Amino acid sequence: MAGSNKSRRKMREIVFGAIYQFDFNEDKEISSAYLERELSYFSMEAGMKLLTRKYFESILRNRMEIDEIIRKHLMNWTFDRLASIDRNVLRLGTYEIVFESDVPIEVTLNESIDIAKKYGSEQGGKFVNGVLDRIARECASTTKKDL
């Protein structure tokens, strides 16, 4: 189980890096190449690599909807003022809360906070936690809340 959790953490970090890249260059080819390069560096089960690609593709495909959900749940802040790290951690976390029915909300919150703190700041972790918590309360499915 611990190995699986470690793989999922690495998967989320790779997806975060790829969507972070896309946030700057708006070039899917460059971001996809980054994702594939990162995947080649780590030994990961084929299923986890597929999941990594699925997350990346789904986040880009649903980006406008994800961004709108984030916008609605920011308090005393605007989407445009978000640090790129926080914005992309929120995209990843929001995607997982809204679109991935088998990941418990607590797991998403913990992983998102850890990624925000690792690549950003302690304050970023607290900020991400607050926003994702509001999103989870309002947007997560009833079945997901019971996981």
C-alpha cells in the first residue's frame, strides 16, 4: 500500500508540473513532452502512467470549468492574483474532488497541501486547504463525501 501511495504522490507531482508548464506556455506539446520526460525518470506501473496521462488530459480538457469552480470559492482573492503554484495545485485538487469519484476528499486535501508546501510556501498550503475544503463541501458528490 505504501508503494502505491508513493506512486500516487509522484503521479500528482508530475501532473502538477505539467499543468504548471502549460500555465506558462499554453503549449500542450511542450507540456506533454515534459510529462513524458518526467514519467521516463521514475519506475511506475503502466496503470499509474496511464492515470498520470488521464489526469493531465482531463485537467486541460476541463480547465475552464475547473477554473470557474475555483473562482467561485475564492474568498477575498481573485483568480488572476493567485500565484501560479497555488493556481495549479488548486486545479489538480479541484479536478480530483469533482471528477475522480474514487479518491477520498481527505486524501486530495492532504496531497494538495503537501504539494503546495513543497513547491510553494507554508501559507500556500493553508490557502489551498481553505479553498479546496470549500470546493469539497459544495461540489463533491454525496458518494464521494462518504468515502
